[in-house]
Amino acid sequence: MIEFFFDCSSPWTYLAFHNIQPLAKEFGEQISWRPVLVGGIFNAINPSVYASRENPVAAKVRYMRKDLADWARLAGLAIKMPPTVFPVNSIKAMRGCLWLGNDAMVPFARSVFEAYWRDDKDISREPVLAEICRSLGIDPEKLLTGIGDEGIKNELKANTDEAIARGVFGSPTIFLSKTDMYFGNDRLPLIREALQRRSAA
């Protein structure tokens, strides 16, 4: 089982979300999708993210944009960086992922990623989420009501707290066999190698 802790507000997570699915299929692995609120993780254990946004290193920012464009081209994805609204409040979208459940979550999350990172839409806005729902045949009123349920709110918080307890400091974070942790889209070659070793054993 591959555990994929993610928040749709991260461009690197968009890449990893796209790239890990064929990798898992190749090795016959199931993915457990674990929505989290990455802002909650930053607030709790990784506030350096905010400091770097307030005082960016210009050369590093330029390279990051090139690096992101290179990875996006390799994946065949279009990413606008930065989006008009950045950072974005993704809490409603991530609650929507949980409300839909593991199977329906994947097309919804993909559409949220595309709306934000490809189409430059503000995924914090309910009309944008409603538009995504309609495109997937999901009743938008039911989803927007469902994400207000205390159980869904608590589940997102529990996922985030669990991620922090397990050493997660950002999104995406991927676990193999519960304890073998990998952070970021660029670690997927290492995940492939780990899966190959496990398959050979």
C-alpha cells in the first residue's frame, strides 16, 4: 500500500499526484489517498515556509520556476506559477476530497488541481468547487453541505495531525509500508527503486 498525503494547493503535489498513479499501477500497488491541510503542518512544525515567502531569495525563486516548468513539461502538464491567488485556502477542497471517499476522490482532486494550477481558478471559492462538481456529475449542493459536517472537519484535522506525528513537514509526502517516507515529486525515482527491491524480494 502506498500512502499519499497531499494538499491540492501545492504544484509539486499536482505533479506527484499525476506521476504516482501509473507507477502504482505498474507495480500493482493500491494508493491510499490521505488529504491533509498543509497550512496546518506549516503552522505546527515548518514555519520556515512563511519566512522564505516573506524574504525570498531571487535566484532561488527563478530557478524554482524553471525547475517546476521542466518537471511539468516532463509530465505533460501545464502549470501557471504563481497563480493569481497564491497561496490559496484549500480547506474546502480538501474536505471535499474526504467527503467523496477514496474512489470518487481521485477525479475530484485531479479537477481541483487542474482548476487551480492549469486554469488559474480560485479553488477557495464555492462557485469554483460547484463548477468542478457539475463537470464530474457530483451534486454541488450535497458536497458543499457535506464538507460542513463535523465528522469531515475532524477527519481532515486527524489526517493532518497523524501526518505531523509521522514526520511529515510538507506536501506531497508518500509512505511505503507505513514507515518508509519520501517527500516531493522528485523522489518518485527512489520510490520506483524501493518498489523494485520489494518486488524482487
